[in-house]
Amino acid sequence: MRILYHHRTLGDGAEGIHIREMVAAFRDLGHEVRVVALVGEPALSVPEQTAARPRQRWSVFSRWLPGGAYEIAELGYNVVGKRAIARAIGEFRPDLIYDRYNSYSTAAVDVGNKTGIPVFLEVNAPVAYERTEYERRPLRFSRLATRIERRVFNAADHVFAVSTPLKEFLVSQRGVLDSRVTIVPNGANSIQFSPAQSVGPVRRELGIEAKKVIGFAGILRPWHGLDLLLDAFCSVLSHHPQTHLLIVGDGVIESALKQKAKDMGVLHSVTFTGRVPHERMNDYIAAMDIAVSPQATFYASPMKILEYMAMGIVTVAPDMPNIRDIVCNGENGVLFEAGDASSLASQLRKLLDSPAHARELADRGRRAVETDRNWTSIAQLIVQVANDMPRTSSG
């Protein structure tokens, strides 16, 4: 199969990882893939300083524009995007257009519908809702964004949603037929994230070799629940004084978290690593005994959870429908009552008190990624949906 992969992102952070892994998985299965994007194709083989240049240009451009003008530029991209996709179709003659949805992005479905090439839409979030509720630069034209979102979702031949609640949102709030949406939670690279990684170097570097380490990895954002984790850790520390909290990553709330830890009198038992390149993230996760994802949006499929599990680290996460898509409580991980620091602390203490049980859960989590929640399995499912669809001419 020839797959034209389109996205309108900066190709960094979690989105860049997702794009890179999906493209690689399609290719590993023997399919040809061409990427159409403003910033080119994310690739580990490209030096970071080189790969970052297009992202930096577009990032500077986006910051310079005021909110309304930025959204007009997003709409204007569709002119550029449609030309680029049409040109790629003429050269590549794809069997399928695979589009990672972004706000106002109509280019893929417009060209796909015109040429008769099936369009698969990957939806990682209800973007119009997300940019209204969570982003520092909220949408100025939220009603227009919602209308366009509804049109795009219904124009695609099939939609892949990363969680059960997200599918429910698309069906109830965007009018997509239930039969046209498949739930495909995220995955992890089970080769890059492997229990074979040594825990020694990072523990030695950080001076926490003799500690039981509870960890978090990710961008430090308000909605990731790090306040909740600090509250729970403070309770755990009073019962297990040899416990250490490892927070891997940086973000807008890092200074506030450090101040909170200082005010609570636990800063000596907390390490903030700052930004860590994704290719080194496995080393830092390997230094953890217990990995935590303290909070998530209702629709997300957090890749950090899958990466924890792939590393064979027992994982603790909030009991939410989207999290239950990837973690089965007491089987391959542990769930706590969402938003409840005492519930999180209780689950952490139980795992610290029962290391054999924690090890068993960790092993099962690893097997879940190896057999199901890896990028190759995800790509196979998408290809199967494509193969099951009636064939149409690619024009």
C-alpha cells in the first residue's frame, strides 16, 4: 500500500514522536509512505539542531502573530496544504491519505474527496475544545473551529480516536457515525523502551542509588497533576523515609513545583532533572521503581504511561475511562481515585510494601506493550481497516 501521511504540526514533543513512530511502523510492515508537512518528516537520524530549524522558524512565526491572525493563518494553510497534497498525489499515487487532524485543517479531506482517495483521520484530541479549555492562547473563532471540525470528521472515510471517551465525544458532539470511528489508544516503542536498560548510570548521576524512586516523566503543565503527586509523595515519605521523587522534564510550572516542595519541607527528597531528550528518556524511566501519571484530560491516551509499561516499571495512574483503555487495575498496573492525593498515596505505599506484587504488575505491563500496545500493532489495525474498505480509484 502507498500511504500519503499529512500533518500540520511542528513535529516536536509527543506529536513528533507519534508521527515518527507511525511512519516507521507503516514502513516496517512493507508499505511505502510519503510525508507531506510544513516541517518535513521527523526523524531520529537527523541531528537535533538540524531537525529543529524548521520548527524554530514556524514557532517564531506563530508567536509573532496575535491570536486571531494566527487562526486566519491556520485557515490559509489549507491553500498551501491542498496544493502540496495534490502534487504528492500526482507523483506518488497513494492508495490512502492518512491525516493527523489539527484545528481548521481541511486540506486532506478536501483533496481526498475530490480525487476519490480514502482519507483516514487520526484524532488525538477534540482540538477546538482543547484549545478553548487548556491552551494559553485560546481560540478566537471557536464556533468556526467547531463547525469546521464537525465537517472534517464527517468527511473522512474513517476516524481513529485514541480513547473511548474521545470516540464518545466525536459521536455525541461532532455527529460522527459510531461505525466510522475506531478506538486506537497510543503505543510505545518496545525496543527503545526496554527493561534491559540499566538503572545504574542515572541513579549514580543523581545520587539516589540507595533510594526507592517514585517517578514522573513529561512536560510540567498545570493539568498533569504534579501538585497532586507532591501531596501524595509527602504522605508516602512519612511512612517510607528512604523514598525519593524523580520528576523528569521541564515546563511552565517547574519553579512553582520547586517552591511547593520547599514549602512542604521535602525538596531534599525531590529531584527535578529539567528537559531530557526523548532518546534518553528510557534511561531515566529505568531509574524509577514506580512510575506515576497523576492526572490526564478526559480524552487523552498518555504515551508516558505506555512508555513506563514498556520499560517494565509498575505504573500508577488515575481511574478514568480513557486510562482504563490502556491500564487494567490490578492486572498490568494500578489505578487510584482520580484527583485524590490520599488514594494515590495509599496505592504507592501498597506497592512499596509489596515489591513482589509490584514486579508482577510491571512484567504484565511490559507484556501488554509487547503484544498489543506497540506502534506496529497499531499500524496493522489501521491497514486492516483500509483493506476491509471497498476499493476506489485513486484518480
